[in-house]
Amino acid sequence: MERIMAILRWKSKESLLVYARMNDGERSDWVLSSMTQTVDSTVAAHLPLLDADAWVAALQESLRSGELGAAARTAEDGADIDDAA
């Protein structure tokens, strides 16, 4: 990491936090990955259930089954830029 910092003329690790940013694709990959993780912390088990729990569970199941991706591809295939005008 120090070599990269020197090449890019970053003087400190704090400057790394300012200049090193994720691109949209990487950020999207992290968000999608986080949606499929299981939280099994003893602290998390004591948190109250949120109203959106059922919705999030359905969304995660749609991601796992591929249903959400198929629906998005179908919608994208049917979209026509000229229709929006």
C-alpha cells in the first residue's frame, strides 16, 4: 500500500480515504453481496423486527432464485427510448 501511495503522491493514509473511491460497479457488487449475508450475531438477535422484514426476505429470495434479474431483463428488453418521449 505504501508503494501505491507514493506513486500517487498520497502523503498519508488519511489522504487515501479522501482520494480512493469505489466505482459504481464495485459499490453495486458490495451492496448486492451484503443483501445475501446472514447476520447471526447474538446482539443482532435481540434487535426488534423491522416492518420491512417480509419485503426484504422476498427481495432476497427473488435475487437468489434469479426471478428479479429475469424481470429486470424483460423490462429492459421491452423498454423503448422513443416511448418515453
